[in-house]
Amino acid sequence: MKKKREVIGVIDSYDGSLLRGWAHEVDSNEPVLLQLLINNEVVAEFKADKYRDDLLLHGINKGKASFSIPLDIRRLLLKLEDEGKDEIKLDVKPKDDSCKSRITNSLNSIKAPDIHYNIDSCEYEGINGWIADFNNYSLTILLDIWINDQKIKSIPANHSREDLITRGLTNTDKGFNINIGQLAEGAEFVDVKITCGYLDETILLPSTSLSSFQSKIEAFTDLQVLLRGSQDLANNPKYDFLLKSLIPAVIDRYRKDRKVEQKSIKCLDSSDEKKPVTIVIPVYKGIAETKNCIYSVVNSKNRSDYRLIVISDFSPEEKMLPELLNLQKKYDFDLLANDRNLGFVATVNKGMKYAGNADVILLNSDTVVPDGWLDAIQQAAYSSPTIGTVTPMSNNATICSFPGFCIDNDLPTGYSVESLAYLCKKNQEAEIDLPTAHGYCMFIKRQVLNEVGLFDEQKWGKGYAEENDFSLRANKIGWRHVMTNKTFIHHLGSVSFASDAEGFIAKNLQKLNGLYPDYPKLVEKFIRKDPARRLRNELAVKILKDESMAFDPKTSAKGKSILFVSLSIGGGTKKATDDLIKLLKKEGQNVYYLTPQKQGSIWRLSSTNSNVYADYDSDIEVNDLVKILQELDVWHIHYHNVLGFKDGIWSLPNLLKCEYDITVHDYYAVCPRVNFVSFNDEYCGEKGYVQCQNCLADLGVHDSSVISFTDYDEDINLWRQHFYKKYKLARKVFTPSQDTKQRLQSYFDLENVFHNYHPEPVDRVVLSKFSKSSNENINLGFLGALGPHKGVNVIKQLASKISEQRLPINLKIIGYTSDDDFFKKFDFITLTGKYDSSQLQELIKREQIDAVFLTSIWPETYSYTLSEAISNGKYVVSFDIGAIKERLDFMNVKSRLLFSVDEKPETMLKMIIEFFGKNDVEVIKNGVEYDSILNDYFALSRGLKA
């Protein structure tokens, strides 16, 4: 008797909008056709064919057995009301009545709602509460969040609330915690409403005005700045009370009553006239750096007079004090020496007291200052009566750093601190406000010291966070902290830090955030908005123009510069563009990079001669960018990758009135996931429209894409039509292999596609492998960063089979994987970790690699890893897909081992062992060179037609 077919499954949940679950026919891989029944009436038919990770882990139909059916709770409740029934019964079963069904229903019915809720607290940073339907407690209720009368998001009330047990609920996952700050995208003053459209609209929270904790602090500090700058109020007896007592007390209250010590010293001098300046250099370690710093100060040319105080803080370097004494004899500065190590805070306090009634500049001993630095800083300080401190631009000063923001930078190639300061001297951008000053070079008005007091030695110990604390105390009574780009200071960074610095830095940072809970958000907001960008850009553009002026074109091309639009990360695309840039420069063409930053909102224009770049807001500053590109004599654009860019990137050729080329490094234009890797991290096989739609509906576009599938109505044809138009208008579309060209043309009807292999130096290479006896191990190599699309799952399967069958094969991973922990379990696997390309030859030799397995499961467009393997004399094992097979044919490699992408691991291992059953030696030619990149690769020189 034929066995009756059986379907198993579960209805997992219903949240009021979607009914979710899974179903699978035992002994079959075909998706089950199911029916949804309401009160035994069939209302929908659907397949259980969607992918879910947990199903894969449990071995259920390769994970493809789930369903998610739209089911509107309001429609159900209205139906219940119309029919005058007490409840509605839900059920899911196979359409085929002959099937034996074991689909468990965790949700049996819907009853008339009985809604209860409560708002426990209502703050910008968190609206907390709970909501439940006491008649349908298994349902999760969706809440609609409205901000400034716009519905922003719907969220499920599904947080655990154990206290609801006392209200008779057995399912207590009914809580919610809504962070308005995360939903409001930085807006600090908002009107918030929370509703629930369960049946009739329920208003949990009527329209309520909320403001962030940070905005409250900022509002009061802005008020203080206004008071500080008001001459009309200065003689009012309430002025000092408001400025120095009442408003600071309110700020402290908002900071959770954590009192911040503040000296209440009557202002000794409230005039705006410039005071004498004293430069205080605290010294601990770094003899050479300290001497260079002092040399630069005493030899710099400034109009302003100054006094220099150098304080040796009981340096552990025995020669430090004698060297300072020798310098003092030559340059006549004040030298103080601590008889014990006091730390940075006490040492600079000593200097600030010693300075008398002068303004102060605290200068780290590992800095170098240029001519005019003192004049520029002093001018910025006295440009407004509300400015209390000034920090200049530097290569290493976190939020005041150049060219990289919040990182340590080298000086731009070919520039000294003097030449940078010379460019800065004529900068026009106004100073910007900082959250706090930076202590590496910190100008402080004496009036601020008189009102705020010195750094807090007791609170901050030997150092770190003391200038932040001081700045916030000053800010509380209306003093501003600004950054200027009218000069430039070279800062080496951390030379004078004590050996135990890391510990007290972490401790002091925790203490700072405890005292000023608004401080992290203050800094976060500054970094997010990055007002220093315009100051950095002003200097960067000058350097970019300098580099352009110095570049002498030697060809008859239309201009001197080409713009490469590409990724901001490494990999094969970066290797290809870097190689092209070197060759273009040899032929008299300068090249600039344009890369995406901050989810495509910023476009970065980078020099390819130095580390300098300028950042432009892609929404409002494109015309500024175009103006700079014109001044840099950019006459041609080459698109290498637009992943990470907004769609406006394609407007540049029209704005610049120039032609453009495209190189296809991946398949983003036809596959929004970039590489045709789909469910279970497998190559999709490119089976057509329906497959693409299902894949993108479940998996979405590539994580780095800032354009979404919804931008094209979730239709892959519309996505491809968009890119087809861009490709068709290109002067040329380059593909780095014939396979890529044919694959692209199978999607796009284009006549402007040209196949050019990437230029690489031509080299004659001897490939060799030697036969292995049954008791000899085969060392199979894998190169690079190995993630899913690079075949890490293939390597996992091979490892498991090698272990299971005890095969004589070692896996040598030269690089790292997305799951190193898996491979560390096996003693026949080696992981070297990240490596530099210059180390590869030695690593291959050290690990005694016999052949290299290129496990990419997608159709590679070129594969520099193949070039690396071949150039190191190693035969290649790979899959018969993409450019690798083609390039092996082009190189005329006779001996190779290629698998189909769906080959079983045990078969692959058997074939690998057979592959090493004989010796092979052959001489091949690797690489392709072009007599002229401009003429023979691009055909770009004047007079040459595309």
C-alpha cells in the first residue's frame, strides 16, 4: 500500500499584520501548497518556499520552507463585528486533502479586543510602557510612532514585562521602549504621538513636545553665550547672578545633580584688549621631540610678544634636564623643574599660575610650530568677546585633525608644517565652535581662568579629560571654544604619555561621562555634523590645486586630469585602479579618486599623490565639487564602481561637459547583490526574473548599496533599465574578461562594450607540481580574505570530509576567513591571518603550497588572486565559472583542475588526489601589457576616436 504523504509544520506567530510559520512535506523537496482558512473558509493560497536560517540549521528542506502571509487584524476584527461572533478561528492546512497534515496551530482564534495599556515614562531618550489585548494575549500589537505629524515607524510591543503576570497575562512580552532620538534623525525638538490602529484608533500618547537632554544643556549654554556677549546687560546687578550662579545651577541639575566644582572669582579684567601671552610647555619624555618643539617656538616669527615657560615634570630620562638647561642658556626662557612627578594637570597648573595675569597657551612638547602661529591663534581668540579658548588645526588632534577627521595623520606628502601654515595664512573660513578645546595646543584667555579656575588636579590625577572638564565648566558660564584653520601645528602624539596611560585614560573618561552625561552626545553630534569639514576642505583644495599646478602633462590629451569614481575599500577594484593610475601618470595624466562616505551622503575627492582629500555633501555641494574638478582640469571620468553612491553620481559628466567610461568589476548593474550569490550563499545560476525577484525580496540588495530595491518599485527590470541607460551613454564600457563581456551583454543590448584584460607586467613563469604517493600529504593553498562569496563554505565542507575520511590533505589558508573559529578545530588546517602582498611569496614557500584552490563561487570578472598564484609558480584548482577558466586558456595552462560549482566535496577531494598522481611542468606567460594606456587601452589621446 502506498504510503500517505505527510506535511509537518507550525504556525509560529501572528503580530496583527503577518501570519508566520513553516511547512514541509516529508520525503519531498518541493514546496508545499497551503491554504489559509478563516472560520473554515479558504481565503488565501500560498507556498511555503521562503528561506529561513533556523530551518536550514534543522535540516528542513535546505531552509526553504517558511511562509509569511499578510493578514490585517482590523479586517478580521471588523469581520467578527459584522458577523456578530465571539471569535474567529484561524487555520493553515495543505491544499491537497490527501496529505496527512501535522501543522501545529499555536494561535487558534481571534476574539473581540480588550485593550489595556500604560505609559510608564515619557522622555526623548525613552518612552516606556506596555499594551496588551487581554482577550488575545498571544497577539503582538503594533504601535505607530508619529513625529511632527508624520508616521515614522511601526514597532511591535514585544519587550518582556514580567510585572504583567500580576495582571493575569501568561504571555508578558507586551512592553515597549521607544528611543525618539534614534527615530528623529538628530532633530532635537519634536512633537511625538503614539497610536495603535488595532480596530478603532487608540491614542496611547497624544501629541507631546519632547526635547533631548543634550538640547536642554545646549539651550542653556547658548543663553550663556548671549549673556556673555551682551554689553547692555554687563552693568545690570543681575548679570553676574544669572551668568555665574543661577543658570549654571540649572545646568548642573540637568546633569543629575552631579556638582562640578567652579571657582567664583570676580572678573579682574573684562576688556577685549589683547593680553600678554605665556606659552607653557610641560615636559616628561622625548628629548629630541622636546628640543624640536622649543626650537620651533623660539625661532618662529610672530608680531606678538610672548613669554615661554618650560616645566620638566621629573622626567625618567636622565639627560632631559641637562639638555633643557643647555637650551635655556641659549634661548633664555623660564625653566622650572618638579622635584617629583606631578603629572600633566598639576604641571600645567603650575605654569598657568606662574604666568601671572597673561593669557596662556598650553603646548605639548611633541609639537612643532611655524611662523605666524601665535598671531593667528591670538587673532582668533579676540575676534569675539565670547571666545574663551582656541585650538588650531593639526595633523593629530582628533576633531581638529587634517586631512583625516578624528584620526592620526601624516603630514601631506611634500609638505612641511611651515608650507602648510603658509597656505593656512590666507584661509577665509571663520572659526567653528568646538564641544571642548583640545589640550595639545590650547589657548586660554586669562579672564576664563579667573572665572573658571585652573584644571582640577584632585579630580583628574596625572592627566586626561582635564581640558574637557575645564571646557565644559567654562561653557556653562558662556565661554565658547573654537577651532581655527589660519595656522597649522605639527603634533606627533602621545610621546610624553606615561607607560600606565591606558588605564587612567579609561578611568578618567568614565568619570567625565558620569559628571557630564550630555558630553558623549555633544561630541557625537559634532562628529555627525562635522562643521570642521569646511575648514579642512579649504586647506585640502589648496593642496590639490598645488599638486595639479605642479603636474606637467606630457601628452596631447584634452586635459591633464582624469577622475576615477570607485569604492573606498580595497580588493581587486582598488588594485586595478591603482595600477591604472601609475601607468596613466607615466603618460602625463594626473588622476583623482571620488569615493563614497557616510552612506553616500559625502563624496570624497582624493589626491592620488598624497593623503589629502576634500569631502562634499552630495545633496547640496555638487556644484562646489564640479567647480574644483574644473580647476583641477578634469576632462574625463572613469566609473569603476558606484556601489555606495547615490544616483546623483551619474550627473557629473553632464555637469563637467565631458565623456565617461565604465569598467565592470562586478555585476551591481544587473544584480543588486553584486555577485549573483543568493540563498545559502550559493551561486544563483542566473535563472531569470522570478528567481531574481524572490531573492531580492528575501535577501535584499548588497549591504553597501545606498540605493534600495524599493527605489525601483521592487522590480529588477526597472533596476536594470536604469543602469542600462547609463551604460549605453558611456563612451566605452570595459570588461576585464570575455566572460564578463558576454555575461553583461546577455542582460544589456550594448555595442560599446570592449574587453581589455587589466594591465599587469608580463612575466614568464614555470608552473610545477609533483606526484604524491599515498602516504604523502598534499598542501592545498587558499589565498586572501575568504567570505561566503569567496567560497568559505566550500572550504568548510572540504575540511569536514577530510577529517571524516582522514585524507592526506592539509589546508593552508594564507589569509583569514569569515569563520576562523571553525577552521581552528582541525589540526590539518593552517591560518596565517592578514598579510601584505609583499609577504605572499615567502608565505607560500613557508607553507610548502603544492597548488592553490580558488574557491570563488561567483563568476569572477578577472581575479588578481589567480595572477598571484600563477606568478608564484603554482597550479590552480578552481570552478569552471567566470574569468578564471578563460584566463587559464589565455595563458595556455595545459594542466588544470576545474569543478562545476555544485560538485560534491567528496568528489572534489578525490579529483584533487588524482590531480597529484603525476608530475607536471610547463612554462607559461602571465600578464598583459599595453604600449600606451591612453592610446591602446583607453584610446583617449586627442585625435583618437573611441
